[in-house]
Amino acid sequence: VTTAVTIKNVGTVAAGTFTLTPSACTQTTNGALNGSATDLCSQMTVVVTNTTTNVVVYSGTLAGFSAQKNLLSATVTSVPAGTSTGFSFAVTLPSTVGNTYQGLGVTQPLLWSFSS
């Protein structure tokens, strides 16, 4: 699944720092029938791309995604007031995982922060 996100600086000052801080990935159940696997966060992968600059911000497992990520790069050093920047999140589960992952889900809250 790939999801597009657009973040807009609605402030009056350019953002010199733009970070994404994911919380820990948490495995959940999703219905009456659920698999017995306990490591779905370690199996699912995510690629986060700044679509404005075409820079990959993170590529790895959801379990490894919990550290703060700087969303600015050498090509973009600020987000001016009133402008937007885009991101895509491509989440995949390897086709090699078995039925023990059926009916399971994950949650991972994200905190986006601009500062001048």
C-alpha cells in the first residue's frame, strides 16, 4: 500500500527544522480470526520518500522506524511559510510470510514537527 501525504507550513516563518518522530510500532488484531505471529512490525517494511525532493527519508522495517527522521535534505534546507512538501509511504509485507500473519495489523503514530 502506498499513501501520499502533503504537509503545509501554515505559519508565518520558514521552517528551518522539519522532523518526523514515529512512535513504536504496535501489533494489533483485526477481527475474529487472527494469526499467531508476534513479529509483524519486524516483517513489514516501509519506504518514506519526500516526493518534493525525490529523497528517500527511510527504508527499512516498521520496527526500525521509531527513531526521529530529519525531513530536510541538502537540496531543501527550509520549508518557507505558506508552502507544502509531499511524502509517500510505501508499506509492504513480504510474500514469503505464512498464514500465521493473517488478520494481524499494526499501528504507528507519527508526530510531524516544524520549527524555525
